[in-house]
Amino acid sequence: MKQSDVLAGHSPGLDRERGVDYRIRTSPRARSVRLQLSAREGLTVVVPRNYDLRRIPAIVEKKRSWIEAHLRRFADLSETMDRKPVDVLPETLGLPALGESWLIEYRPTNTLQVRVIIEQPGRITVYGAVQDHDACREALKRWLHLRTREELVPWLARLAGQSGFKFSEAIIRGQKTRWASCSSKGTISLSFKLLFLERDWVRCVLLHELCHTVMMNHSPRFWALLSRIEPECRVIHKRMRDSWKQVPAWVEEN
Ligand SMILES: [Zn+2]
């Protein structure tokens, strides 16, 4: 036997002309008429079996101001919820620059901190107060910083050696608008977001900054120098115009 049957269906909400929209549900367990309100379905009138449905409009009308006040509050609530960005933690992490893809697992433990641990290949475990999503994102970003230091800095050093450039220091950043930069003292800054780009793109960014260690501008001579080392770079730089789209949204959130 079915627990309940939906007898009438209306879209939830208010209708000034016709009164309040509602649906009727018969419940074998109901002893009297009950009004149920939910954000998703609006008003449901729950009635006992064999109830005389003609009595319902009068009951709803009597409670009208109470119902309308609640439905209005639900409408306001769902509007503010729509405006907020979705707060979802990533479950995967693709790092094309390193040819790596990772699964992310979140394990709550009784600590206030959040830590990222690699226990097996391809699997990132986030431990600690994982209900704090901001802390989880920060921990994952710290790990991306670390991977950049471990992988991109030695790569930069190798390229420098091969092409005869020297840089004094490499620092990792998470700038919003720059993939990399080079100071007049030869300090090269790399964004950890480079990890989200294709490998040959990153190679071009690294070579570009190395060229800045001898030429601090974007003159034709600069481009000629870069093209001598890697002829593809000019084409790749043009292709990189929309490359920011490859950075996942959660990485840009603060
Ligand atoms: Zn440049």
C-alpha cells in the first residue's frame, strides 16, 4: 500500500488572484489536516484518508497571511543562496605542467589545523579541520607552492644552464595577473598557477623570464633572442591569451 498520493500539483509560490498555491497529499497516518511548508515545494496540505477535499480552500484562506509570510521568507532565502558562489572543495587536481593528476580525499580529525599529506601516488589526503573549507583551500595552495619549488625551480635552473643564462634567486608566488616576472637583480618570480598550464607553455614562460635576465624589455631584440632559443615561443605566447581560464576557480578564491 502506498503511504501517500499526490492528488493535485501546483507550482509553489503565491498567486494574488487565485490565493495560495498548494498541493494536497493524503496520508493514512494523518488524523487531522496539517499544513506543511518547504522552500522547495511550497505549501502541502496533508489530509487523512476519505477527507472531504472541498473543505480545504477555506482552511488555507484562514491561514493565508501566515503562509504568505513564510513563503516570502523562503523566496528571500533562496535568492541570497543563489548569489553566493558554490563552496565546493575540489576532488581532483590536474597539473598538466607536471603531467600529473591527483585525487583529493578529505579526512576529518580532531585538530584545528589542516594538513596535506601524500600517502600513496596520485592521492592527496587533506587531514584535520576539513569542515573549514577556506583552510582546506589554503593547505592545498601551500602544497602547490611546494610542488612549484620542487619541480619548476630545478627546471628553470636546467634551462638556464642549457641556454647560458644566470638568475640570482627564484621565488614562488600566487599573483593574480602574472605568470612570472624577473627583477633587475635577476630574481625570477614564478606563480604556482603555472602548474595548471601545458608543459610547453610553461617552458616558454621560463625561457621568457630567463631572457629578461639579460634584457629587461619586450623590444624586437628581446623577441629575437627568445625566438633563437625556442622558435615556437611567439606562437605559444599568443595562444596563452586565455590561459587564465585553466586555473580552477577555487584557486583564485581567497
Ligand atoms: Zn616579459
